[in-house]
Amino acid sequence: MKLVVIGGGNMGLTYAKGIHQAGLLTEKISILETGDVFTQLVKTEPDFNVYENAEDCIKNADILLIAVKPFHAKDVFESIKNYTTKNQVVISVMAGIKISTIESGLDLEKIVRSMPNLPAMIGKGMTAFTSSKNLSSEEEKIVVQILESTGEVIQVKTEDDIDKSTGLSGSGTAYILYFMEGLINAAKEFGFSEEEAKKIVSQTFDGAVELYRRNDLSTSEWIEKVCSKGGTTIEAINSFESNNVKDSIKKGAFAAYKRALELGNS
């Protein structure tokens, strides 16, 4: 089984390393890149075959994993379409790019559209995916293994669900970090050092997530457990509620979803 990762940036390299470390493939993984990134990869990534010309690697691949920015999609299709073969499976991690766009751009039928997020870089990612109807059960099994090399995976029914996942997990890491930043800033205003503030906030988030995962209680039930009448936590929650924080978070997720739809129609 031969895999070519198209795009050697953060996400492309994340998948290449995750798949390599998981030992999923016996063949050496190839990466297709250009310019300075190609030169850098040749120097720093001896575990992979690094190519600058599509002709040298695309035609012999079984799976093409496309990990470029959405606005580079058409250029990538143009650069590789003359070397693709009918039975190749394409895994896309490009936000907003529809299966039909990839099918027409590459004249291929076995397409997987996925939406990972940044924690995939440390094996803690959350990836949603859906695929065209042309994949065999064995091909779909391999696809899941590839995506699982960077974290958790969920298969969704429609491409609209992929765009919705973009607004949740795809962009969600930034939402969490944004909230953390607010608490870190508060901690520093309280007089804690940068290092102390980061430790307090990151451990609080880690603990809250682990507590939630290990029990069957809902988020609301846990919040109720922490809040006591006339206590400190309820004051903070009341402040959040009066400032419509929860509604603002939801609006942000929908804004990201809307943008994913726009990218798909551009």
C-alpha cells in the first residue's frame, strides 16, 4: 500500500508522522511539496520520500492524502490530475472543499472528505469524515486507520455534517484557547506570573474535561454541583449569563459553519 501526502505543512506532516509511527504501511510514505518547504523536508524528514514533481510519485500511489489550504485546491488538482489512476483513493483534509469538486478536479471516484483539528498534531485530534459510495469495505477500513493515527474519528452521513463539524471541532480548538486566554489574563491581573497563570488554567481545563469524561453527568449537572447558593462560582456563571457568553459561543460555531459552506461554494 503506497501513500502520497500532498502538502508537507503542519497537517500533512502530522498525518505522515502519525501513520509512520503507527506502522500502518509497509511502504515508505511519500510527501509531495515545492519550493522552500520541499528543500526543508529533504533535510529534516529522512523517514519519508520527498518529491517536488508530481510525475515522480502520484501514478504509483494507492492513496492520495491532500493536505493543502483550500484556496490551493484547484492548483493542486491541475498539477497532479495527469498522473492519477482510476482506482486511487483520495483523502482530503481541506476545509470546505466538496467531494464533487475533488471528483471533477481529479476525475476520480473514490473520495473521502475529512475535517481534523489542530490537536491531531499530538495524536489528540478529533476528525469527522464522510466518503463517496465507491470505496470498498477494505478501503474504508484503511481510511479509518489512517485518520485514527492522529486521534479520535467519527463517520458522519453527509457533507453538511462535515461543515458543521468544522464549526465545532475543526475550529473548536481556538474557541477553547480563546476562553483559556481570558482566564490567563485574569490570573495575571490577580498578580500571578505568566507561568503560574498558564499552569492554573491549563490544569483546570484538563481536570474539568477528565471529570466530564469519567462520569455520566451532563455539563449542566456538573455546573450545578460546583455552584452553591451565594458562593463564588454562581457569581461568575451569573456574569457569563448576563453577558450572553453561551449564546456568543453558539453564534461563533455557526459563523464558522457558514464560512465552511462559503468555502465549498467558492
